[in-house]
Amino acid sequence: MKKKIQIGVAVLLVASALRLAWIFYQRSQPAQLPKSQQVTYSSNQDDYVVPHKIYGYDLKSVKKELVGKTVWVSAGNSLYYYPYASGGASQHKAGLLAPLEKLAIQDVILQKISATPQVGQFVVEQEQVMAVFRKAGQPATYVVGIGTSVGGNYKIMANQEFFIDDPHELYKHWPPDVWEAIDHHEAKTGMSELQVGFAVGTSATAGAGDYGNRVMEYTNAGKPVTVTFSGNKAAQVVPGPAQ
């Protein structure tokens, strides 16, 4: 029994000596620098632009949000506008609102949408929400649809149609030559899909592929232009429709 105890004590002493040696070895090694963390943020400044939005839910709240404000058309060459008089909007189109066109909102009104009742059916009151506006430097007054009201339930599309803030300020990190092309409604090689949309409008037909890697045919208010994108850069700009 005495011999067994001596052997056990010897094993413990050896184990303690080995552990102490391991500790000294670890402490003698140079400090390990922390591994560099993987970058998880986007390097594209456009991803950090947050346009101001309105939160109107009925006529009164939409008036409060828009009347007296200046807006810029984000859905360029997609929105028809109409002459406006005290009796309401004309049935004759005045044209399409140009990309980033500047509008001064004068009022927001409701205009009834004509509906033909069917036998045995109820007629639900439908109205179009219209923004009354003037173009920069022009006295004429026009209207454009910004939503609908069906049975008192509103659907407002102003956030999809307008910028509430000046896009020149929102995207001021874009180079001057890009903004010059946009302001002249010209699509040029090297521009992103967003920039081309700012230049020639959002009315377009998309070919196969993902955003930034596809062929886009823009209607461009009757002057179609076809742009081939690769890596979200316009690699080719061709006047006319896609072949």
C-alpha cells in the first residue's frame, strides 16, 4: 500500500511539472494579433441614401404632407398629367412628366372615377387622388394621379412617383459629368441602372438577367434607347428598340 501511494504521488508531481512547463511555454510565445474582421458593409454610397417619404393615409393627411412642397419626378416618362381647371382635371392628356421634373404642389383633390352599375350589384364609390401642381417657372396648373380611394380606403403612390428631397442633394456623391448627362436626359456608358433611370425614365422593358446585368429597353417618351448593363455599368447604349 505504501508503495502504491508513493507511485501515485510521483505521477501527480510529474503531471504538475508538465503543466507548469506548458504554462511557461505559452507565456514565452509572441502575442497573437487578432484576425482582421471581414468587411460586411457595402462600398456603394447609393445603398446609404434614404429618401424622405410621406405617410398620408387620407385626403387631409396627404394635403398636409404635400401641399406647398416642391417634389421631383422619380417615375419619369411613366406618369401622364392633365390640364386642370376649377371644374377638375381635363380628360385630354397634356403629356408625360419628364425624369426628375420639378413640380410645385398647389393642392391635393379627389376626382370621381366613373363606374357603370351592374344589375344586382352594389356600386362602390371610387375616386382618384390627384396632385395639383405647377411646373417650375410656368403659370399653368396641371394634375397627376397619386393614388386612389375605394370606399374610403386610400392607396397613396406618391412615394413611388416623387422625390420629396432634391435628388441632386441625395446623390451629390455622383460625378458632375453623370449629373450633366442626367439633366440632359442622356444615357451614357459607365452609368448605373439607377443613373440611367434618372436620365431617361423608369418606363422600360427588362431582358433576362439580374439587376445590373441585363438589357433594358427604355421607352424614353417615344425615343427608345436600349442599354446593356454588366456589373451595374452601362456597357453599351444604342438608340432604338432592342433587336
